[in-house]
Amino acid sequence: MEPMLEATGLTKTYGQTRALDDLDLTVAGGQVFALLGPNGAGKTTLVRTIATLARLEKGTLRVAGHDVRTEGAQVRRAIGLAGQFAAVEPALTGRENLQMVARLFGHTRRGARDASDRVLEQLGLTDAGSRPVRTYSGGMRRRLDLGASLVGAPRLLLLDEPTTGLDPRSRTELWAALEDLVAQGTDVVLTTQYLDEADRLADQIGIIDHGRLVAVGTANELKSRAGQDVLDVRLADSADLDRAAGLLGGEPTIDRADRRLTAPLTGGATEMLHRAGALTEAGIAIADVALRRPTLDDVFLSLTGRPTDDTDDTDDTGTLEESA
């Protein structure tokens, strides 16, 4: 089967910054592929390049079998795209929004009505389809925005941080809608900073940092690269963090905002009790202590040396809505 997405040597610069730095990536069809990375890592630039919104300086990129340089129109017909913010008209109803977009895709009036009804049903918005969008919740608006990218029946759906700004309930509702779409055969590439989102939705995960792909695999494969068990200690007093880190040894990660230390373990519960006991004996008050399996957060820290919400001066300070 031909890959849905095939990139070789992608390079894109903004001033002195290499947003994409000789990046290689292959994504098979029939799956959800999540692209993770800190702010400024190059995620949005890659999505904009796939969507033909940004021009490559070097490298080759094929989407659904079409070259983005020479077959841009075919690429655009094969994809649907939803950016970081809902781009729907609040004065129109949900159905009118979708019909307007369907007409822009070239549907007849009858075809636009049929496509809109199909998408409303797919996303669980049929009952709300006749209501003005200004009456929708944030989660409903995001689902409708997702629907606008589906009326053209794309082979590949590109989602750039689709749940940014949503409350937990709205995020869960959007996840359920995406899972239904995938079950019906839609391929998805999404960028996200929510590691639980990738853990739940993605068949394969790629981690990008400074414009380069540093790891690809399933969630379990990536977690195995972060080591085995992790000691998680939250202190009662943040003033004790540095002293506690020295007592734990092994260069633990320090989260000062949460008064938390994390460190890899090789000896399981016995080692956890020994290390926690050393802190107690030193007069350091522990608010909470736990032994857990590695998470995708640990993968990030081990592969990039920084959490996903770190920022730097790269290209991804913009959004998909900006011009290329």
C-alpha cells in the first residue's frame, strides 16, 4: 500500500531559524498519526507544508501519492484541514456553515445539503444543526469546525492541536468524534501538546524537536525508551526541592511549580521506599509519593530535555490561519 504521507529531507527556514531541518517521515494509511513536540519544534510548519500553505526550500513531500510541489491542487482535494481555532460563522446555523463550505468545495446545492447532513450525523450534531452557532458550546464549535474539513470527504484529515482551549468534557467529546471518524476509514495526522490525547488516539506517534524527527513508534514503544519505573515525589515545601534532589541522586527532574521530583527506578517498590525514607530521615516532609510506569511526559524529557510546553523563538509561534 502506498504511504499516505512520505517526506524526505524537508527543510524550511524562517530567518536564522530552521523550522524543518532535513526531516524524514513516512506515514502509512489506515491510522492516526500524532506529531508531538514542544512549542516551536516545527509541528505547525510541517502541517502547513503538507497542506501546501508553506513552500519547501529542500526535500520532497508526497501526500496521498501527489507531490506537493507539482500537484498542489490534487493534494488539496485529498486533504481536510482544521487549525487551532474554530473558524465557523456564529451568525449562521451549523448546517448553513457546512453547506457554505461544501459549496466552496464545488458541491451542487443538493450535494451540499447531503454532505452537511452526513457530517452533522457523523459528529453527533444533527439536533443542533438548525441552531445558530453562537449558541453552541466550545466543544460543539470545534466539532463543527472539524465537520467543515470533512464535507469534501478527504482521504487525509490534518488537525493542528484540535483540542486547544477546550474544557475536559469538550475534549472528551471531540476525541469520541475523532474515534468514530477513524472507525469509518478517515486517516488522521494531528499535532498536539496533550500527551494523553496522543496516548488515546494515535496508532503511531512521532516526536519532533528543533525541526527534526527524533523518535517514531507506538505509545508503548516510546515509553519503553524512557526506562522502567519512575519515582514520583511531591514535597510539602518547595524550599526543600534542591536538597531532596541531591538526596535522591540520579539527576531527578524538578517541577518547581508543583513541588515535584521524578526519577527513574530500577529496583521497584523496595528502591522507592529506600529513597523516600532517605528524604524523611533528612527532615524533608513528603506530601505524596508514588511508583508509576513511564508516561509520554517522561519520553519527552528523555528525548528532548524539555517538557511540551517549553517555548523558543522558532516558527511555530504562528498559526495555520496565517499566510505562508
